[in-house]
Amino acid sequence: MTLPVLDLELSSDPDERGLLLNQLRNALFNIGFLYIKNHGVSDKTVEELTRRMPALFSLPDASKLKLSKLNSPHFLGYSGFAEEETQGNRDLREQFDFATELPVIYNTQEGTRRSGRDFSKLYWRLRGPNQWPGDDELLGFRKALLEWATPLSLPANSNRLKAIKARSLTSALQASSLRWGSDFLPPQHRLKLVKYQANAHGGGQGVGPHKDSSGWLTFLYQVGNELGLEVLEKDGTWISAPPIPGTFVVNFGNAFEAATEGAVRATIHRVTAPTQRDRYSIPFFMGLPLDLKVSEIRSFIPEDVRSMRRKEDNQSDVEAAISNFLDPRWDSLGESVLRKWIRSHRQAGLKWYGPEMFEYYTQ
């Protein structure tokens, strides 16, 4: 199997839109991965950020440590080589985590305020500002990153894909997406700048097998030509998802799969460490409001969509695929996202959330 490549330009052509929607439905319900081209992110925007990535990772160790995630209760900043874990195994990469720039709203003293929200809930502590390298060390970096994030998180470019996605799930899901925008605080979207160091002795786990749990959709830009990303087919075969110039790889998050009771595929994937040259990539995770519940989203999904997976697989297989969100503790997106960050960045989690909460989220 090869992953489909969707041309988003077809969405503006009434004669071709049906073809695009059929391709999207197939990717949503059968594959869980696709490429998009003509996505609207300009070549200049791509070049301005990607050309700075080698210099970012070549900053002196002291400069990178000043940006360490250990400084951030929001899990934003630098992670050194092999500091992050997937399923208990070290990932052979280093990375910087950034997010759309938002102020701190977590407040243990005031509790409920503004629209009845309780900002003393621990997951609100995930929202907060980035840690930035200074312009004296990396001129123009902050501007380049924000220009990258803006077309993916805000207007027409990613919304074109989101609108197609909503139409493919019927107008009821589209209506629910409008409700999220009006009733909830704007989500904080996240992105990583990742370097996989070449290992001449034979690869290794760049990132272990996983489903994305940081957002609703993931938009991945693969820099250069180095292979590494692999996608797990239904029959257990790993297939390569090589870089294709001018494209993003798109896959669907764990919450999306759970909200549709497995109809939309959150496909397991991994990255093998490169053997020849360093590999760079930029995954962007489209977030959802932290005070939203998966069960709430599910209530808007039509039954004919939610029953699709059950018709193909038995009920136990469906429940296994979405098991985390069947636990009432993790129905809250804020709780499940906080759990993800603490489990994958244990030192920062223990420092900022304390032994009792660390044990709760990692048990």
C-alpha cells in the first residue's frame, strides 16, 4: 500500500471536489494517513524555518539547557538526546517544543472565573508562553517559527482541510466544530522541531510505535530526503512514508479516533533513526480546547459514522483501540493531554506536578 496524496487545490473546483472528498473519506476511515499538496504554506515560509534548524540544534549546550523543558510547567522548550520516552524506551532524538503564544491562565487562588471556568484545574497549567532562543544567537528564528505556525493554526490553509473533513463526516460534525469555536477557549496548538541524529551502527528507535495524543490532526513536514517515518498497516506490515517535496503528511489523533468510536483511524506509526545523515522534521499538532470532553464530541457524531468500525471489527477490538478514553478519568481532553506529557517527560512532570500527581498520571 502507498499513502494517498491529496491535492487541496481540487477543493475549489466543483467538478473535482467529489474526487477529493472520496480520497479523504478513504484516508479517514481506512488508512489514517495521507499527504497533502497545494496546502498554502509558501516555499518562503518553509525555507525561512527549515534553513535555521541545523543552527538551532548546534547552539552551545549551555544555551540549549537554558531553554530546557525542566524550566517549563507547560512542557515547552528543549529536550536533549534520548530524554523522551515512548512506551518506556528512549527515543533517539533531540527536540524543541513550541506552541501558539498564549498567556498563563492557571490560577490556584481564584478558582472559577470568566464564563464559569475553573482555572484551578491542573490541566490549565499546560497553557503558557514559549521559551525562545535570543536573536543574538539565532537571528530571525522566532519570526520564522510564528510565520510557520500561523497558516497552519489560523485561517484558510488548514481550514480548507478541516472543512473538507467536516463535510466527509456530515454536517452534524461540522456544526459541532462551530460550537467548539464559540463555547470554548481557543486551543493552544503545538509543534516540535526534531533532529534525529545519524547512527552509523544501525538505526534504532527514533520514536517508538505510537498514536498521536497531542492533537486532533497532525501536519508533519519532513525536511530533506532522509527516510524514517513508517506507518503500520492493518496486517501488521510497516510501510515507509518517504518525504515528498512540497507536501505535508497528515494523520489523525487518538481523540479523533475515540470520538468516532474507531471509525476514523489513528494509525500507529514510528520513526527509525537515520544511518547516513541527520534527519529533521516539523510536526504540528492541531489542538482542541482542554475543557472539552471526548464523550461530548462523540455526542455530535452521527450513529452511522460511529457504527462503521463495529461493523468491521468486533466490539472488543473497537474498545481496545480507544481504551484510554473509555476510562472516565481521561474523557477530559485536558486530563488526557496532561497525562501524556507527564508520562513522556517524567523529570519535568515530577518537578512541576509533584510526586502525588506524578504517580496518579503515570500509574
